Amino acid sequence: MARIIAISNQKGGVGKTTTTINLAASLAASQQRVLLVDLDPQGNATMGCGIDKAEVEHSVYDVLVDKMPISQAKRFSEAAEMDILASNADVTAAEVELLSVDDKEKRLYNALMAVNNDYDFVIIDCPPSLNMLTLNGLVAADGVIIPMQCEYYALEGLSALLQTIEQIRDVINPRLAIEGVIRTMYDPRMSLTTDVSAQLTEHFGSLVYRTVIPRNVRLAEAPSYGLPALKYDRLSKGAVAYMAMARELLRRREKQQAA
Ligand code: ADP
Ligand code: MG
């Protein structure tokens, strides 16, 4: 059975998409069967895996609105060596169209249940808001990974996300756990970074990944070549950090499964 993980934080620019692409590609490089689901109409995760969002035949729109099976809508990313359920601007319409259908917040969950045995991990890139698309992601997920940039306003708005997670758990998806918090764009030379980092650890304890993702220009460059960092510059600090995060996630998974 696949472990379904949503990468979510309603703040934009905190590294959700970068984490989605590079964590997913690192898991795939670790012999895991991976499906990336791009729920953001901006299609940045799609493009970052070398798939032209303007030319995708099927997208997550078809799955959410028309109940197209994922087996039919997905495609293979050569660059990331994993399956992708792509997104593009069409998906903006899904958000509105979903409001008037049955099971509107369970469409992604239902679709994923049909391919659950084909993957070890499903990694979902959520848009930077708590809309119907994000709701579909969180209802489908077993766990949420929250990327956090250790800056002054990082904790602001976090309580809204935590409240939403709790509500979803209470009302519709009791499986939903906080899988982890990953510190992104980390710069230990800034004292603010270490302050906020300490606050995170105080709040989330061992849920904070030991791995930190440094600020690294290769991570920002790689998507413009349609490549995950490990294919663009395998030895770059960014690529190495996401491989370490994948290993840490796999170790935690083994422990969870043994418990
Ligand atoms: P989100 O999906 O949360 O909006 P992104 O992953 O798109 O955030 O990241 C926002 C911007 O910051 C992008 O331009 C991305 O390339 C850049 N970025 C993300 N993580 C890093 C990092 N660790 N080092 C350098 N640049 C980064
Ligand atoms: Mg994004």
C-alpha cells in the first residue's frame, strides 16, 4: 500500500514545490515506486519534472472533475524517473466545478485507492491556500509534511494550517497525521534562522526532520532545465540534502511499520 504524503503550507514560496519534486525524485532514486500529484494550477512541479504543462494531454482536472482513472491520466517523467499526475491552468476551473459535485473533497482519495498497490509513495504538491484542491490533497493523505522557512513570519499562519489538519482529522480523515516538518532555505549564519528553528523544535519535537535543506542556487536553477536537482547536479548541497531527507523519511517509515 502506498504511503500518501501531502506537502502543504498555505504560505507561498516556502519550498513546497521544490520539496515535492526533489523528495519524490530522491525516493524514486532509492528504488521506491513513486507517483507525484501536482495539485497546483501553476504546474510548477509538472514543469520541474520536465513535462510541458501546456502540452499535457490529461491532468489532475480529468481525475477530479471527470473521474478519469489515474492509470489513464498519469504519465512518466523521464527526468525524475517516476509517474506524474500533471497540473496546469485548467485545474483552476476544477476548484469551482468541484463545488457542485458529489464527494467533492474525496475525489482524489477515491482515485488514489484504485492505484494504491502500484506505488510505495504518493507525494502531493498542494497550492498555497486552503482551497478545495488542497482539501482533496489532505483528505487523501496519510500524512502531511510542512516545509518551513526559518524566518520571522514563518510561524504566522501555521496555527490555521494545524487547525485545518485537526478538523479534517476529526470530520473526514482520521488517518491524517503530521508526517514531519522540514526546514527549507536554511542559513545557519543568520541568528534568526536558529531562533525560529529552536521554536519549531519546541513546538513539533521529533517531528522536525534532522535533515535541513540549505539555501542552494542549484535547487532554484534545476527546474528551469526540467530536472530534479539530483539529475542537474548530483553533488550539489541541495541534491544531497533532499537525498538525506528521503533516507530519513524511509528510516522513520521502517520504525512506524515495526511499531
Ligand atoms: P512554494 O511551492 O512553497 O511556493 P517553491 O518550492 O516554489 O515554493 O520555492 C519558492 C522559490 O524559492 C523558488 O524560486 C525556488 O526555486 C526557490 N527555492 C526553494 N527552495 C530553495 C532552496 N533550498 N535554496 C534556494 N532556492 C530555493
Ligand atoms: Mg508551489
